[in-house]
Amino acid sequence: MTAIAGSLYSNPGIGRNLDITYAQPVLFLTLLIIFYTNMYWLVPRYLFRNKYPQYALGLAFYIGLTWLSGDILFRVNHVTPEGNGVFFLFFIVLIQVAASTAIKLFQRWAMDTQRIAELEKATMQSELEQLKNQINPHFLLNMLNNANVLTQKNPEKASQVLMKLSGFLQYQLYDSTRAKVLLTAEIQFVTDLLSLEKVRREDFQFTVSQEGNISGIQLSPLIFVVFVENAVKHSLDSENASFITLHFAAQKDEIRFTCTNSRPRSAVERKDRGGLGLANVRRRLELLYPGRHDLIIDNAAGTYEVTLTIRIP
């Protein structure tokens, strides 16, 4: 600002006889007041609150203050300024106002960007927890219904169901509440689910196979169980044998999961809501792996196959 003041009063358009010793400090103080009061008072108080007339009045006050300061300096030094000197003085004021306003606008943009990012993250976490809570009760309800049926028909098998159910509860209360779980834990979870279904249905077969090195791979919990539950539900056939095949493959930076189940020859009328679990897992995948997953569903004549590919960082 001192350099600006020096260049201003060495301008021949203002006057040659003006004492620069007094002019520089006065002009420097005036520009300093304009810069900081605009940045910390006028802009936050009026411009950010859409009070444009008040802000315009504030700018008019700055122009008047600059004119008054210059007029006092000219009168004290008995100098009559030329027209281009006055315009140059106003130009300096406009630079000060524009610079301080730009700094404040940038600061607000940075704060708003951070606030929006934090809000989006909090909203996504809240929605994910809500979707997980919708999945867990649906799963537990199915298991309790199985145990209820077996209690009357086969108490020993019912006991096995309840033991498996305790393992499911432990997984859901502890492991599945984490942001990431081991892929091996998820595979064990769905394997136990199919083992439990095998207890309930004698004419039912399942296989779980793995390919590649899956140790140490982490991902979000309860991604695969919805597809397995869906396969269990839609493979139910009272007249023929049914099967479910699960395959997990780890290749480079991606996981490919394939779930294939048999379908009954005659369509079974279902009274459940259906589709809720699948809709939830679709939404979870969009939130957790946006642009980093592919879900393909092949609804053939005798089988139903789901292929989910997740690209992990």
C-alpha cells in the first residue's frame, strides 16, 4: 500500500508540490480502513445477507471518505488536483474493495464446500445405517420362522437352528456394525445361512467355492446375504430338488460374486413384500461403491443368477 501511495502522489496529474511525507501515511491508513472494514464488516453484514442497498451505501461511504481524505491533503498543501488524478484515486479504492471482497468470498466458498461435504457424509452414513437396519430384522424374522416350524417337527434340528442363530446374532451385533469386514467372514456368514437352510430342507444342495487369494480383503458388511436370502426364497420347490451355488473370485483389485439358484418348475405364489432386500442392497451399493460396481441379473428359464463385481481401492 505504501508503494501505491508513493506512485499516487508522484503522479503529475495530482500535483507536483504535494508533501509526500504527510500524504503517504494518511492515504495508507485510509486504504487500510477500506480494505479491512469491507472484508470483515460490510461484506459479511450486508453482502452475504443480500442487503444490497446497505452495501451500496457502504461503498458510497468509502468513496466519500477517500474524497474527503484527498481533499484535506490537497487543501493543506494548497494544491488543486487535476481530473485524471481524482479518477486514479477512485481506481485505487475500487481495487481495495474488489480485493477484500474476493478474499471474503473465497473464504465463504471454502467453508460452504467443507460444510456440504460433511453434511453429505453424515446423510450417507445415516441412510446406510437405516438400510442395514431394514436388512437385519428381515433376516432374523426368516430364521425365527424356521426355528418355529422345526420345534414341532424335529426338536433336535430346531436346536441346531437356534445354535446357528446365536452365531448370526453375534456377527450382526459386532462384526457387521463395523465399516469394513473381512471377505472371509462374509463368506462364512452366508455359508452358515445355507447350512441352516439345509437343516430345514432335506432335498436341497449348495456349494460355496473360492478363487484367488481372498485373505485380507475387506469390504462393507452384509452385501452378499441379501442375494443369498433371495436365492433361498426363490429356490424353494416342494416337488423337486433345488440347489444354490455361490462362487467368490478375487482378481487384482476386484471381487466377483456369483449366486446361482434353481427355480421351481411351477410358479409359486408369494405373499411377502418381496424386492425390499434387493432394493436396499442396490441402494447400498450406489452409496458405498458409486461407479465401482456392476450388478448383472440373469433370469433364465430354470435358473436365476446374480453376478456382482466390486472394484475395491
